[in-house]
Amino acid sequence: GLVAAAIRATTAIAEVKPDAVVFVGTAGMYQGRRPDLALAGVVAARRLVLSPDGVATGDAYLPPALPATQKTTVALRRIATSTGLLVADVACPLAITSRPATVRRRGRTPGCDVENLEAFAVARAAAAAGLPFAAILGISNAVGPSAHAAWKHNATRAAAAACRAAFDVIERATG
């Protein structure tokens, strides 16, 4: 989840003192948004949008002091696309989307193609430390009522694809 990811990322950054942070994970895709996205495909995040329930419908708002969007580092994103990865904008909800009505509401997160729960928190930890950040996400499921079952079935394959892609990005960045 978001809070645990932020705490662990901050702790790891303080202990390891990396030159950059590359988040690797899985994501659910919004069906019908982008025909070029498919299960077990991998995307590099362009921007991460904090997307709590109620904000997209106008029933809630984020306080102005709370950052709601975090962009990834352009140089790392360019390296990712040079390896053949597609770029996607990522909604970062506070909970797993499970109901069709919620999928429709979240699908209104401006321009977002996929969703991931933790990447925003890790991006904020990297930003607080002044570190370049990238997120590489393997697509494990379509967002919606059957997402959890699909994630359980596809997560290992999607995560492995994301790890391979992240390795290629890191190798090219440091090579």
C-alpha cells in the first residue's frame, strides 16, 4: 500500500544512498484506453497521479499542499523508451478497484492508462531525496471486478517481464 511503500522507500534510500530509484511492479490496465497495452506487456511511467476515491467525481478534493502528480525523470524515461517500452500515465488509487462503477470513475483520472497502488509513494520518497526516478510496470490484469483473480494468475509473468525491462533500462543507463 501507499503508506508502507513510502516508509520502506524512504528507509531504503537513507540506508543504500542510491544514485537513482527505479520502481518495479505490476499494474492493472484500464480496458479500452490504449489498444497497444496488453497483459504481460511492460510500460514506463510518464507521470503518477494520486487518485483517491471521490476526487474524480468531485465528491472530494485533495488539499493544495498535498502533491497529487509526480513526473518520472525524463532522462530515465528516454532510456526506457529506447529499450522499446511504451510510456503510460499511472493512476495511483488508495485501494484496489473492484466494482464496475468505480472503474468508470477511476477511468476519468485524466489521461491515465493503468493503475498501481505504490509507485506514487516511492516517487515522492525519491523526490524528497532529490533522486532521479523511474517506474517500470508489468501489466498483470484489467482493472475491474475480476482484477484480483487475473492478478493472481498473471502477476508472476508480468513482474518477470517488468524485471527484465528494468534490468535493460539500468544496464543501458549505467553501461
